[in-house]
Amino acid sequence: PAHFGSANVQNMRTRNATMERMASTEKQTQAAIGQYLSFRKCLFGRQNSGAFKDSKGHFYRFSSLAGLPDIFCLKDSVMYAIEVKDIKGVLNENQMSFRKLFEKNGGVYVVAKSVEDVSRLI
């Protein structure tokens, strides 16, 4: 029985390592979504955003509005906001607030962990 338990733990570790290798990064997923949207002849743009602290501890943000999605897309008179996340990613508070406001105003908000998440809607 102890050997059986050890084998199960090792199998779980191997399976988890394989899943981690298969999980794409946000950057790779974002690039693949861009290719898909181009193929579908969508009008879209990527929002560069981020933040950093300098050596003096000052905080700088790269975005006009906290919570903006990674990609905006217009297709067939529908406006989409696409927030790309890795397999474990979740929306932060600012992103949830933006989503609520965007959907309230008629937009479609997509949390995309893969191209398939986008292709189901666009």
C-alpha cells in the first residue's frame, strides 16, 4: 500500500508538470488571439498597460484607466473587451469593475485563457 501511494503522488506530479508545460503564457495567448482576430477580419487593438516602481520607490502606471482589458475588438457592430489570463489567472478588483461597467453599456467582456475562449463568441 505505501508503494501504491508513492506511485500516485509521482503520477500526480508528472501530470501537473505536463499541464504546466502545456499551459501557455499570457503573452503567447495574446499573440494567438491577435492572429485569430486578424484572420476573422476584426477591427481590434491591444492595450499596453502595466506598472513599476523605480529605485526610489515611486510607483508608475502605464494605462489611462485601471482595469482596461488587454484587447478591444469591434466585429459586426459588437464591441468586445478581451482580458487575457494564464490558466490560473483571475480578474483583479479594477478589472471586475471595468467589466461590470462595460457590460452595463452593451459590450461583451471575455476572459480568455485560450483562443477558443474568444472563438466561441467572435
